[in-house]
Amino acid sequence: MATYASIDDLRGPAGYLNEQFTTDGVADATHDAILTDILERATAFVNAYLGTTTNLTLATSSTRTLYGDGGLFLSSDVPMTTVTLVAPPSGYSVPEYIIQDGVLRVTDSNGVIVEPWYPALGNATSWPYASGWQRGVPYSVTATFGYSADDLAVLAEATLQTAVQLWQYRGSGGSATIGSDDAITTVRAGWTPLVKQGLDSIKRRMRGNSVGVW
């Protein structure tokens, strides 16, 4: 199973667990099998939070067929950037559009974003089929599909934080209780607020990219 972080990111001289798995500057690989398993589980936790069953990947240029749903947005299962071509089947046309939040959103000829109540659409029976991405029509889209290097860095950090916690708390059910004198603190596993903020940002962008890819 692919993971968002490598075994070297987790242990060894440059890893998060370097003090436990480095001897005289040399990585101790004796626990690599279990650490690899932990990285896979950590990646699964990250994906579960995002609501995906497959790993997110770095953006690359490709051509995909996206099917219209009769609305004002044409979306993929991953965000789109740098769209170079949208080709419809013979006899069909491509509406004016802009790229917004990873999807293709219909505009008028002046670049004004079209809303359901936009006057130029005419009466209610003409929208959205006559003015949007026509329902069931396959559009061949050449674009950059996927996620940025910044997004992948957030996923790697979330995976490493989870993996460290899975290793450290493996014998205590996900938490540890520490005390000094009469003060007792329970430490529970979880992402830092900064990493959770990054994951939530990715999750919000994923939410609008789940329709029409084949």
C-alpha cells in the first residue's frame, strides 16, 4: 500500500523517531516491517478523515472524459487546474466557463458567473439544460488533474503525526497518562490544530469534485 510518507521520514537520522531508531548516525532498520505497517495504517486514518478510499496524488496533465449533469459546474473526482482544452462531441458546444475551486463554472460571454437566477437564461424551463453542461454529454477535458505539492506536504505531516502516535501509544490504547506530584495529564492522539486546518481545507475542496468522471 502506498503511503504519504516514507520509512525514512519516520525513523533514522532525519526521521521523526530518530532518537529511537538511530545508532551512531546510522538508521536502525530492525523494526522497519512494523513501522511500515504503522505508516500504512496512518495513511488509512488520513484517507478516512478525508472520506476517500484511495490516496490523493500530485497533479499531472492528462485528458479525461467528464459528463455533464445539466448544471453550471463540470467537475472531476480531483481538482482541475490549467485547463488547455474542452472538446464536446460532434453537434454539441462548450459553454463559456472559468476554473473556480477546481471545477469548470459556466459564465456569460463577458465572463460574468452564471447563477440559476441569471436573467439571460430565460424562463425556468430553459435552465439548466440549455445553458449549462448538458446532462449526459461527454466532454473531453485536457487539464492538470490532482493536488498540489503543498497539499501532499500536509498529508505527509498528518501521516507522520499519526504514525508517531500509533507507535508511542501502541500499548496504551491510544493515550497515555503522565503525572508529576498531584498533577495528572492525559495525552491523547490527534493532529495538531495547524495540520487539521490543512486537512479540512483539502476536504472542503474534495467535496466539490465528485461528479462526472469516467
